[in-house]
Amino acid sequence: MFNILLLLVSIFYSSAVDASKAYITNEKDNTLSVIDISKRKVVKTVDIGQRPRGITMTKDGKLVLICASDDDRVEVRDAETLKLKYHLPSGPDPELFVLSPDDSVLYIANEDDAMVTVVDMNEKMIIDDIPVGVEPEGMGLVGNGSVLVNTSETTNMAHFIDTETLEIVENVLVDARPRVAMFTPDDKEVWVSSEIGGTVKVIDPNSKEVTYTIGFEIPGVNEESIQPVGVRHTKDGKYTFVALGPANRIAVIDQKSKEVIKYLLVGQRVWQLAFSNDQKTLLSTNGVSNDVSFINVDKLKVEKSVKVGRFPWGVVVSP
């Protein structure tokens, strides 16, 4: 009887793992690639809108949302069939976005008009536009959804926005060309990567003050090539991973001490990052080598790269 129970648990676990998929936007091909994470294999590629970049999913895993940047709108597709269900409005050149905790509101950074567009997901209409800095991109949301942090690439600021009033409550100066804002799992810090500045700023969301500045040095790599973009924290508070662009490395950082532990060599121009659901695997989109790397989080080791379309940009994993 015990052996039968073990077999049933094993079958259930394998099925759950097999169901997990990664969705990759290929910026130059105008396609979406789907990777079976357990098999580490592309299982489907479909044509989508023009210059796809940011990508996310609803919490139930039924819908995939894609920033079709050159179409100035957001595509909403069925996660299983990948068929287009409808479009959501945005401002010009949407790049990154984030859903509210209940999936009722979508906040979109529009690179070309210095606005964050707020969209009602149920009514499929724009609620408001929030003026921010020049070339907005990064979109970080606190766990309860009450505070949104948007980064503006040219203004070099992290804008703290009250999602109730939809007004900026504080502007925090960071280093040149900030790209991604990501709250830690406990919401006590927000980490902002600066591509040209070559740093990550750690900001206290209560005081709105920068508490740490993390720099990077890689032997044999020019300082100008170290361009931080994607940021992901492990839920256990142990590691933070930062994609370093043309340096072709991912930095592994001790989340508590803020010290760089290791650099992982991946594909060319590593851009965005996403964890598998169990956080045992980290995936990176490598724009110039046109592949996705699989990193073993426990071993801090790159295990495989999988070819996708041209210029893979965004990545999201099904819940």
C-alpha cells in the first residue's frame, strides 16, 4: 500500500512539473515561443504582434498578456491555445507592465509618452494615465498592491506611486538608465537596476532612501559591458539574481549582505529572468544568442541553453 501511495505521489508530482511552461517573447521575429520546462524543449511557436517585449500572466494561468510595442497595445491570449482573445489599450510603445494582486488592474509603462497607463481589466478600458519621467520602463508592485514603483530611463528616477490615488508620492534618484524595479519577498526593499550606471540601488520603500548600492566587477569584461537589467529574488531571502546584459553573465547576490557571490556565464546579452514555480530553476532570455539558459538555483550552475526566436526579450512562467 505504501509503495502504491509513493507511485501516485510521484505521478502527481511529475504531472504538475510537466504542466509548467515558460512563455518567451521574441522581439525581432514577432513570435511567442513556449518551452516545456521539465523537458527543456520548445513545444510551440506562434506569430504575435509587432515587437513583443513585456509579458505576464493572470494568476489562474489562463491568460497571457503581451506588450506589442510597435502596435501600441497589449495582446491577451489564451494560455493553452495561444489564440488571440482581445486587445487592451495602452499608450504608445508599451514596454513593461504589472497586474494588481487580484488581476483587476493592469499598470503599463509606455516608453514614448512618459506615462503609466492604468487599465481596468474587466471593462477593458483605460482608467487613467499617470505622468512620470522620460522613457518609463520598470514596474514593481508591493505584495498588497498599494504601491507601484516605475523607473524612467532618461530621467534616472524611481517613481513611487500610490495605487489608490494614482499619484506619485516620491521620486528617488538612481543611476543612469534604470530598467527594472523588484520588491523583495518581504516587501522591505525594492531593488532597481541601472543599465548604463552599472549598478543596482536598494531602496527602503518606507523612507524612500537608497540604503545600498551594488556594483559589479568581472575579470576580463569591460566595465561598459556590465549593464544590469532583469532582477529576481528567491522567496527564501537567500539569493538575488541580476542579468548583466552584454557582459553575458548573471550575478548571484546574497540577498541579506548584498555581496556578489558568483557570476554565471550564459548566452549573449542576457536580458530578463524568471523562476520555475519551485524556484529550483532560473530561466534567462539571451537576446543576441537567441536562446534561453536554464540555471540550477541550488547548484548555481548553468545546465542548458535552448534556442528560441530572434532577440528573446521577456519571459513568464505559468503558475
